[in-house]
Amino acid sequence: MGRLWLTVLLGLGLTASAAGQQLSPRADTAFWCEAAIYWLLDNEMLTNTEDLGPILESYFATELEEADKLKLSDDQVNAMQASYQDEIAVQLPDFVRSRDPAALRHDINACLKGE
């Protein structure tokens, strides 16, 4: 797992540095939370999904704003999204098994509230 984590982190760093800048903490959270929510939806782990539309739209708007600010291409944004999805594919199953919040880089409950 350590090697995969390093690969994900390097991928994020390389993608963000391609524009010569790094993601803001707000954008990092938006990318992570969006990927986490979609993972939970895809794995049918959410029962109340009524309020997720506006939350996901907010995360997406933050991502677009950051991409515009950093002048990232669509390919760079897609690569970043894929890196976050890879990270989530490791962290969330670990969290589901262990229920240990330390398995996650961000607070999943805050993500689900749009915080």
C-alpha cells in the first residue's frame, strides 16, 4: 500500500506542478470529497442522497475555479481527478473495514455536509 500511496501523491504533485503551482487546500478538499462521494455512491453506501446534488456542484465549481486560476488543461484536470479516485480507492475501503478516521486524509462526514 505504501508504494501506491507514494504513486498517488507523486501523481498529484506532478499534475499540479505542470502548471507551475500547487492546488489550494480548498481545491484539494473539493477534489478529494467529490471523489469520495462518488465512490460511496458507486458502492451503494449512501442511503440519503437528496442533498448531494448541490454539495457536488459546489465541489465541482471549486475545482473549475482552481483549474482556471492555475490554467490547467482538461487533460490535467482529468489526470488530477483520476489521481484522487485512485487515492480514494485505497483509503475508503480501509476506513469501511476499520472505521478508523486516521485511514482518511479528510473528514468524510464534513465532505457529506459540504464543509
